[in-house]
Amino acid sequence: QVQLVESGGGLVQAGGSLRLSCAASGRDFSRNTMAWFRQAPGKEREFVAAISWNGGSTSYADSVKGRFTISRDNAKNTVYLEMNTLKPEDTAVYYCAARAGAPKYDYAYWGQGTQVTVSS
């Protein structure tokens, strides 16, 4: 069975940093685009960052560009999100997702999420 398990969330003060990890099992995602999404209380889920299968291409939401960095280690089937200069508005549940191939290229696999809380 395919599983994506996020870890590394917690409570930090504004301006601090956290490193999230997403460990995959049950399937080889070394050729899949991986991404992070987040959902704040009362808000819709939003895209945060994505990385191509070989790490050659990354994409970020404007709200996190310059502060967050997505990376991956295919040998470990793991994707990371380094979050720096955290702001209270970054508070959310962060989800890891794996993108399927043709024909839909949708995010077919999701983790359960990890809570990130940034105090002011």
C-alpha cells in the first residue's frame, strides 16, 4: 500500500525555521513530481511548492518564494521542505503529494499532513 508520511512540523516563533520531511513507501516515486500543499484554518488548500523527478525544476507559490526551498532524495524516496523566515500566516497543516503521469498529471497520492504553527 502506498503511504506518504510527513514529519517535522511544530510550534515556532516568527522568523524561525522548520524542515519538513515526507517519506514515501509502497511505491517508487523517483520518476514522479512531488509537491507540498497547505491548508490554514477556514481556508482552502493551497499549493506551496513542487519539484520535478530529477530535481531539475522547482516551482513556488509567490507567498513563499525566497523563504522556502523544496528538495528531494530519490535514493531515500523522500522529499523535503525547508522553511525559513516563518510568518504567522504560514500557520497551516502541510501536506505532501505525489503527481501521477499521463493522462491526468494529477496529485493522486497524499499524506495525512503535519501541523506548522508560527507564533507572533
